[in-house]
Amino acid sequence: MTPYVVDLSAPSPLFDYRPYRESDAAIGWNASYTESAVWPSIPPNNSQPHIEVPGLGFAYRRTRLNGASVSVSFEGLGFYVCFTAGGATYELTLNGSATDAARSAAGSACKKSGAESFIAVDGLSVGTHDAVLTVTSQPADEFRFFGGGVTLGLGTNGFEVDDSMIIDDLDKGWKFSPRSEPRATWDLHRGPSYFDNTLTFNCLYGPQYTATYTVTDSVGVVLNSALGWNDHAFSITFDDVVYNMDTTSHWLDNNTIFFAKGNLNPTASYDLTIASYSSDVPNCQSIDEFGQPVNRLCCISIDSVTLLKASTSLLTSTTTSATTSTSGTTTSSTATATQHSGTSLPLIVGSALGGLFLALALVAVGVCVFLRRRRKHLGTAAGVYQPAGLATDTTLSPYFPARPRYAANTESSKPRLFSHGSKVSSTPPSSSSGAIDSNGVALTDEVVRRVLDHLALRSEPAISQRDGRPPQYSE
């Protein structure tokens, strides 16, 4: 198995935060940024529950709760986590057993984010593993979790991984249900921060709202998308296994990894389905994480899918083998032609010219394929597999997954801000009050208007003037 590291930022839905993903730090986990002094305003059940505040620095989750935990379930060869204990004791278990002690983050990828410690476990057998990090005492300050990563196992027969095949959200291979219709179901958002400048999103909640892509000829797959503050519960189904997830955050978090799977059979096909629904949270739009009544949208989005394949090294080996076989046939033909050289000189000359033209045509096709792959790769050069940082100076920056290894964020001086609209009306939909989607679901004018709010957003955020510590929450 070839190891392939997928770095995960703290907001990634692959991390499961308990008891609350986004709350006051005294009762759960609180989404935060290392250099932010201005925080989102969060009045209860308000039609404008957030102020668009850009996160500055590195995304992390913080808690002061004894017993708070964060976990990740993965199939692969290893994992790592980055954190600052803040005076608390903690325990990291893998499949129910304690792992090695933490090490200093100095000199590691974790240090760049501001984490003081990290724990890494490698050399695992291919299979499903569950890692759980639990705070076991009251922190003197705050326990801060900065994310981590998982190491996939890919069957490339010893060759490197080719991750240049990136499928955009507008690719014809996507199947949307109900079909993608502006102002009704799956809609489009454009911006320079997204792969190929587009993001497909849906703010209607229910198991009927799905997007499916069939993965073929691949040894692994990675789903990348963006996080907005109207994004909450959703699910991913892969190879008939359902993964219920959550992205709740009061920040406009950066693009991140939603799903990663290795150890795929390249001769098989797999359906990757993302649904705007989670069976764990059937009432996402009307009941919040604390069990309280709420009136909100629950959105989900798709940016791109990267298909992991065996690198061109393996393809070159195959080509060489084929060339050798062809060369052998050519040699045999030439020998036969030589035996008849006295009577077939024109045929020999014609064959030689035909072979020359064929070789030139193959070279031309190769150049076209190379240039096309180069354009798909967005100019990102392949590199040595090295530990990547979990973030850079601005975590709301454009993120492009076309890399030899996935990094949680990329550098840019211009932050990206977006959300999927505002909260919906509590008035039940009726066929006379709005549009009807292709599934026959009635959409009120209020729902349509609220969803369209997303398309009217601009890049100039309304910054709160309230500085200092994050806001406090209560159940």
C-alpha cells in the first residue's frame, strides 16, 4: 500500500466534536481563530444570526469542559492530531486502546498552526480505525484542537499517487436529485475561491436532495467543499455505507475536506452521494443542537472531487511494456520484409514512412494530453511527500486541492466570505405561495427569497465592533 496523507483542518466534518460542535467553551467546543479579535454576533433565533467576520490566522476548536472529546473514524495506515492542552489532562485512544504520549510540536507541521503538541500513529493495518481525544480534567486555560490528518492506503503497486484528476461541481458526471434548478433546488455560486470558480449548493433539507458522482478507475477519492454558517447536518453515502456528519460553525470557515477514502479497487465503480439530510438530525431546520426551537436553513455544498490514481510512473512502465511488445512485432515484420527485399522495396519504403507518420501522431497526442493535464493541475507542480501545514496566515483563502498532498488551507491575502442565505419562514409551504421543484415539493416565496440572499452576498464583510473574548453561550 502506498501511503497518502490527507491533512484536515479543525472545521472538517470528518472530526466529530462532543457534546457540542459549536457552543460556549464551558459546555462544549467553540470555533475560533488564532488571530481574531472580532467575533461573530449570535443573537438567539434571529433572522440575521451572524455578522460576516473573517477568521484571521488558524482555525481551531477550544473547550474548558472536562469530558469534551473529538474523534475521527478513518480507513487507513495512520493519523495525527495537533493540540495545546492548556494545563488539562487528556487521553487519546485508538480502537479503544491508549496511544503513545504526545510530543512537542516544534519542527512539525502542527507548530505552524500554533499547536504545542501532537500525537502521530503510523504503521496501522489497512482497515477502519477510530481515534478519540478526550479531555479528562478541567483545563487551567483552554484545551485547543487544531486538526490533524489521516494516512490513506492506496494500491498503486509501489508507484506514486497521481492526484491531478479533479472533477468540478459542474462536471456532467454529477447526478442531482431533484435536478439542478436555479432558485429551486441545487443552485450555483461563483467566486475565485472555488475550483474552476463555481460551487453548487442546496439549502432545502430532506433525504430527496442528493448529488451523486460515480467513481471509476481510481484507488482513492477525496471530496472537497466549502463551509458557510448556514451549513449544518448532512450525510455522505459511499459504497452503500452512510456517514452522518455536521459542519455547524458560526464562522465563514474555509474550504476543507468533507470525505476521504482509500484502498479502492480501480476496476470497480463506487457511488459517492452527498445528501442535504442526516438521519441523526431529522429536524435540522426547526430544532437546534441544544434541543431548542429554531428557524433556520440547513445547507450543503459541493466544490470538487479528486480521483486518486496510480502515477504516470506506472503508466510509463505499462507503455514501455507495450512499446517493447510493439517493437518486437516490428522487428519480426522487418525481418520478414528483409527476406523479400528483392521484390518489395516500395512496400518497405511505404511501411517506413507510415511508421514515421504514426510516431509523429502519437507524439502530438501525447503533447495534447500533457497540456490538458497541466491545465487541470492548475500549475501545481508535483513534489516530495512532506508534512504540510494545517493552515496559513488566512484560513478563509482560496483552496485548491490539486496537490501531491492535501493541505488544510492555502495562502492568499484576500479572504473568501460567503454563506448560503438567511433563515426561512416558519409558514408551511403551499402550492399557491411559491414555486414547485421537480420533485413536486412546494417552495414558499419566503424560502426562495431567503435562498436567493446567498447570491446577493458581496465580498465586503460587515465587521462587528465588539473586540475581546468570544461570546458566551447558554443552553
